[in-house]
Amino acid sequence: MTNRWIPHSPTPKQAEFLLTLCTEALYGGAAGGGKSDALLMAALMFVDVSGYNAIIFRRTYQDLALPEALMDRAMQWLAGKGAHWSGANHTWTFPSGARLAFGYLESDMDRFRYQSAEFQCICFDELTQFTENQYRYLFSRLRRLGTSAVPLRMRGASNPGNIGHDWVKRRFMEEGPLVGRVFIPAKLGDNPYLDQKTYIRSLNQLDPITRRQYLNGDWTAKFGGNKFNREWFEIVGVAPAEASRVRFWDMAATAPRPGADPDYTVGAKVAFLKGVYYIEDLQRFRSTPQIVETRIKQTAQVDRELHGHKCLVYMEVEPGSEGISLADHYSRNVLTGFTFRGHRSTGDKELRSNPLSSAAEAGLVKLVSGKWINAFMDEAESFPYGEHDDQVDAISGAFERLQHSYPVKVLTGVRKW
């Protein structure tokens, strides 16, 4: 499994990958799981066998040449050990005569550059950056002499995401178990050589979808959740003063703690005039019930200072007696003197978002410039597959209330509008 060209022992996940001798195997998922090392180890496994040829692909030559990328890493592993490097051909030649080359497939036509080549191991680093045509064509280069005992191997390593996400997921996760293609998932915790704590802090700065892909290796997380596109929302400086307004609260009352990612309390202020909706502000936070109450009251006071009594306050009332009691508590004790109403939502969150989504696609939803916009965009583009949906739900509630500005029933002392 290892030889003198591989400078450190493989992790258990890497060892599983190296011992898999079926034709196709994919390694990885999460960032930091040791994908690059696993791929380089796989390519080097049989370099002591005469006539062995392996190649490692990246999408562009620039990707290959980056510091700590595979070509640079191979230099660190192999220099001074007796192998010869040809910079002109991007190829290492070993004392046995075996060769390890580095190639790129920037366009679909680049695959024909390897038309006369022969390899026993073909590796794709960041497989989801390639097209399926590029990957499948290289099977024509996977061959050996009839007397050779070296296994023919097509190997990939990748995070979820990128242009090839769907075909890679289909090929290895959906079809793979039925046809003998192996997927070996690896996460950050599987790689003891990396400073995991620092890397997690870096990954936590990513948008929600990319964070799920890179930190959790989540192949179900993908951009283009079918409800909202960033391009649909025009950013404006201000909403018309004469517009109708509501502040709608989607409630949660859990303080964040290590290892947990609770929902947010979100208050969406939305204005409406002449068929156009303006998302003016989003208050979004996580804290204890008492602090949540204080923040909601303070927000109502600020809204009153800005708009007088013309900004109505709504709160989503969850099914059951607890939701009714919470709305009643806010009416009697927290938002006394404000125009406040509880609203019992029906249907699931995705269905409730449909009118908002349609209006946004038609260019009828504007965003008033503010610091909250990026967080909202990240959530909206991943909805309904993202980690959180609180902002979308609050805005959907405000959108619905602006469309139905008449009372319909009384809900345990709290009028539902």
C-alpha cells in the first residue's frame, strides 16, 4: 500500500481508499479530509513497477502550479529521493522507469491532447470541477499490457459543489453501489495532520451552502435552491414614506451554545406601494426569551419613531396552546400600546414562500440598502435546502399580511389579521 516515495502513513480513511482496487473510486466530501494526499498516494502506489504510468489532472495548469497543490506537494515528497523531474513535460520518472505526470483539462477539447497516451491510474483532483464528458473520455486512456498485474484505476477526490456536482453525485452516490463504484467519505476529523480547530474557524466564515459542503461534506447542499436568485433583487436607497408597512416576527428563543446551531428570531420590516414590495430591514438574533422580548420591544419603538403608528407588528403563532399563549403574552405585557397582532400561519414554509418568490422573479421586491442584505441573500439562495429559513419565513409572513390588510378573526384576545 505504501512505499518509500510516500513520506507519511495514511490515515484510516486514506488507507481504505488505497486498498480499494475496483476500477472507480471517489474520496472525500468535506474540506480538510486529506483528499490531495490520498490522491497522490494512490498515484504513487505502483511506481516501483516497470512500465507503470499514472497521471493526475486539475482543471487548469494554474490549479496544478499553486503552492501546496499536487504538483508542489509531489516536489516536496519526491525531490532528492532518486526520481527525475521534467519541468517541460510535468512528469516524474522513477528508477523503475514508471512515470507520474500532471495534466489539465481546461476545455472539453483538451481531452484530445491525451489521445495517444496510456495510463494504469488516472486521477482527478476536485472532480466536480470537470465535466462528465472529460471524465468519461479518459477511460479510453486506461489500459495495460496483458501481462501486467497492476490494477486499472480511475480515482477522484472532491468536495461537493461546482459544475460537476450533479453528475458526480449521481455516478458515485446514486448509481455507484449498484455497479461497483466506491465512494469513501472523509471529513476534517479524519485527518489528524491538520490544525482542525483553526480550519473550522475559517470554514465558518463561508456562506451556509458552501459551509455545509466543505465542513460537513454534504452532497445534498447545493446552490440554486429553486425559490430565489440573487439577481432578482434590486437594491435601492430608501422605500417610499407613504408606503404601507408591517414588521413580522418569526420567533425563536434559544441562545447559541457550542456545538449547536439553533434557529434565529427574525423581524422583517416590509413596505408596499403600487404593487412593489420593499424589504427595509431585518432584525436577526439568537438569545434567551427575556432578551428576545427586550429586542422586539426596542425594535417596535424604533419603528414607531420612524413611521408613527403606521407600522403594524405581527408575530407568527405556532400551532397549539403555547403559540397562542406566547402571542397573548406579547399583546398584554411586551407590546402594550403598539398595533400588534398574532398570525397563525398555515401550510409549510416552502409553500408560504411561493407568492414572495413569484413577486421577486417579476422584479417587484426591492431591498433597501443595509448590513443585513448579504445574510439574507445567502439564506434565500439556499432556501429551502439551507441550514436556516427564518429570514425567508419572516418576509413571507410580512408579504402575506400586506396582501390581506383586513381582520378575519380573534385569536384568544389577539386579533389575527
